Amino acid sequence: MLRYFCQTHQRCVGVDIGSHTIKIVELSRSNGTFQLEAYAIEPLATLLVDDQTSAEPKSVAQALLKALSKSAVMARDAVVALPDTQVICKKIEVDADLSEDDLELYVRLEAEQHIPYALDEAALDFEVLGALTNDPERLQVLLVTCRQQALAWYETVLSQAGLKARVIAVQADALARAIEGATPAMKDSPLPTTVAVIDFAHDTTQLSVVRQEQVLYARELLFGVDTLEDETFNMQALEHVRRGLEQFAETGVEHAVQALILAGHAGARSGLRQWLEAQLGVLTYVANPFAQMTISPLVTPQALRCDAPMLLTACGLALRGFD
């Protein structure tokens, strides 16, 4: 959770545990510059359902070990994400003059109002986001909680693979963190600040609208790479994405989507970017979270071009390890 804040480390590995695969990204930092050192995508022997923690940690750790060995990862410090479905996030407002003890007490009392299980079963954390723009005497605080047993499951998986959990993050936050580096700079126009990320998975697709590393809106689109035939994929993807963007607009959020970022298993699909851009009239890019980084000579550039869209969340997790 948020209070697993780590000190600056020279290398860190982000571990993205999905339902079908484990994706890992190892980054290093030198003089403020990040370098991609290694990455791997390893299939799981057994597919994980929504509640991933129902699986035996050992079987998942074995797949993680294969990925670490295959990519020769050196880092032992790791950042892993809990799925959004296992985490409750709530923004609350408090008086700015509360002492640290009073703030912790207030957060615990507030958490009791929002979690559907006993407080002693919860892993609870919070982060002070800053003063309210319209009331500097009030602070906005992000409350984050999940079940202790879920937290322990992820720590066990990492431990059995020889890694140490320096940060356990929230999946949506990891994706949002990687977006800045995945959005290309444009010559004659400013960088888009509000983007819709279309993260194609095997069974479903996630649409997330991100602005300044904050997820404004998230929705699951009920189609995936495995659910559509090749000849109909582009057309169906267009219809689902268009409807998802319309539903975002209907929420009344003041920020309009300025660009699309295609990620996941179909992110680099031939012709998809051009098709969506032409049909929707919105600038569309294929996600490459390493575009502004240096790349280790041990990483194969051709393979990375194909794999980069699938590594967005894992890269965001690795970046989180340097906070």
C-alpha cells in the first residue's frame, strides 16, 4: 500500500500479475535518467480468476521465477500491484491543523464507514495529497484499504521468487504513472494532458481516462483479444471504444479526451491505431512507456517494439519504486 514508501534504489523491478500472464520490467536510474534493463512476459500455468489470491502462491511464484531467470533480472526490490477490484480508495477532507495521531485516528474511523469487512482484517494506509485549492485550511487525504490476506498473498508470491516487496501499489495508479512517458511529444502542439488508455486484455478491455497521473474514469469494456475474430476485431473495437468515450463524456467531467493510448495485447496490432484515429478523429498512439528512456543493449529492440504496449502497468510499477 502507499506507506510501503521506499528510498531511492538504483534498480527496481515492477511485477504485473494478470489473469493469463506475469509481466516484469526492471529499471535502473542514474543521474535522473531511467534505463530499461530487462523485461519478460511469462504465461501462467493456471489462469487466475478475479480473486487472484485464491490461487496457490507457489504456482504463481514459479512463473515469476521463470520470468526473472529468462530476463536475468538483477534487482531484488520489487513493486507489485493489487487489482483495483481488491482495493477500496476514498478521498476525504480533514482540517489542516490535525496532529499526526489525530489524523490517523480520523482515517481509521472513516475507514470503518467504507469497508465491508472488520477493520482488524484490513490493511489500511493513507496519503496526504495536499491542501484544497479553494480552502487552504483543509487537506485532501487519500484513504486506501484492502484485506490483510490479499496483501500477504502478494508478499508471499514475491518472497518465494526471491524478491522483496518494497511497495505494494494500486493497479490503476501504476498505469497512470507510466502514461507520461508513453505519450509522445508533438512538434507543433503541447503534450496531451487528458488521455484515454485502451488496455486490451484476453477476455476484457479496460478504458481509463488519465490526467496528470490521476485516473478520472475507468470502465471495463466487455470484449477482449480472445473474444473476437480477426476480421471483425477492428470494427468491434471501434464500437466499444466509441461507446466508452461517450459514457465518459456523459459523466460531465470537464476535461475532454485529447488522445488515445493503445496498450495491452492488441496495442500494436497492425492497422488498429490508424483505423481508430481515422474513425474517431482523435490522435491515437501505441503505448511505449520506454520512449523517453535509454535501453540496455541486452534488450532486443525489435521484440521490445512488439511487447512495449503490454508492459505499461509493469513499467509504472517499476517507476513507483524510485519514489
